[in-house]
Amino acid sequence: MKRIIPAALLLLFCFWGTPVFAAAPTAQITFVVDSPPAAIQGRTLLATAGAGPGDLAAQTTLSALNDYTATVEVEPGTYYCNAAVQYDYAGDYPVTEQDDIYEVTLQPGDAVTLHYTVWTTGYYETITGTVRNAAGLERIDPPIGFDATATAQIGVYLTAPQGFDQHVMVDLGNQYTGDIYTLDVYASNNLTAYEPAATAGQYQFLAARVAGDEAGRYSFSCEQEVISTDQGTAAFHLTVTDTENPDRELTTPKNEPSSSVLQDETPEPTATPEPAEPETTQQASFLTRLVKQIILLAVIVLAAVYVVIPAIAKHKKEDK
């Protein structure tokens, strides 16, 4: 009996002092993009919170699908927060926090909201005074009587390999005014995109690229060098080639682009496959706590099997 009481007290203390599945206290960080410009309506932002270089604590995406607002849970601590437009390698759309808050320190139960602004003037344009893609634009004088205030719809439609579902960005430039537009093309919009309020004039195809295609797997050719918006709407026809499988069957979802497919439409969630988010330290820390709790539970069970139960059996035997 003397051995039973200490063992029982030890077992009780283990259960009382350490709840087996108790959740660690957390804090919250909310990322918000206020008034996103029309130029990024079809784009996604990546928001991150890191505890240090290479130490990613949480990551989330912001898009029209979640009204450019998302909340992540993190353990109490200090985090460096940031947001950026995905695939914007040239920095055409810089993102800044409205109050210049890039570091937050959170206590258990704290919640903080960070408000971001997306700028449509890129780093290149800020430094040089010219649009980054304007280098290849051939400027010409407009005809006499040209109305510089008139607007038109300028667009693009693709012929692409069967099953092509990549996010394509196409740069078009107005040779009269120098205006540059980047159109985002998605499979969900039948590989067609329009800028509904572009300046009227004669347009030149500048460049096209697949988002994230750093290896250059896909190449593009354009049917027209220039087109005019004299009729109020016009579209370039591009053909996409898969250089790894050049014999893939080609298809043109929309031979006649419809003006109802506008640049500011939001693509379907499946239109642009997002890269899988890496495991965050939040998930890792949860697994670490779970493993520790399982080990603790195993120790308790072993203590019961090898200490408490034999002691009880011996006590019964002595009583007999």
C-alpha cells in the first residue's frame, strides 16, 4: 500500500500538470489589400510572416477570391511581415504597408491587421521615368484629327496546346500614346482577355510570357504585328508552343474574342494553379507538441503498467 500511494500521486500529477492535448496560445495576423487597382484584379498576392531569415512562420494568398483579405495564426513572438504580387519579378507592382509596419511583436491572444497598398508605378518607371516594356514600342505620330481622349477595347486570344491551363501575361503598347497594358489570360476565360478602357489608337504586340515559366518551356508567336482600334475593339491572336512537346494538338477556345471577356474579370479558382504552400513552422510546432504529448502519455502508461499495477497485485497477494 505504501508503494501504491506515491505511484498514484505521480500519475495524478502528470495528468494534472500537463494536459495531453492542450493547444499552445496563439496570436493572429490579418493581411488586407485596400482598394486593389484594376491592373491586379486577376493577380494573386503572397503574404508572409517570418521569425527571421529563412524562418517562415505563416504564409497565405490574397486575391479577388477572398476579397484580398486573409488571417493567419502564429505563436506569440516577433515577426517580419511582407506582401508581394506573385510572378512580379520586375517589380512592376510594388506593395507597401500603409503605416510602414513590417515588424510586429505579439503576445498570447493579440491580433493585428496590416493594410497594404499596391502601386501601379513600378521600380523601373520610378527610376527611369519610362515604362519598363516601352523599350520595344515603336512610337509613331497619330493621324490628323486623332482624339487622344477616346477609349477602346484592346485584347488578345490564344491558340494553345490541348489542356493548356497556364497563367499568361501579354504586353501590348499604343504606338500613338505610349500607353502599355499587361493582360492576364486564363483558361477559365477561354484563353481570352481584354482591357475595356484602353486608349484608342494603333497597338503593337510587345511580349508574352507564362507566369513562373523560368525555364522558358512555352514560346509565343503573334499573327499581327500591329492592329488598330478604329472599330472600337481589336484583339491580337497568339499561338503558344510547348517546346517540350511541340507536336501537342492545338486548340483555339475563342476564334472570335468576345468583348464580354474583360481584363478586370476574376478568374475561376482553378484557372491559375498556385504553387503549393510550404510547410510553416506553425504546422511543425504543432507536430512537435503532439509528439511530445504522445511520448508523455506513453511514459504515463508504462508507469501504470510497471509500477501501479504490480504494486496493486503485490498488495492483494500480501492481503491474502
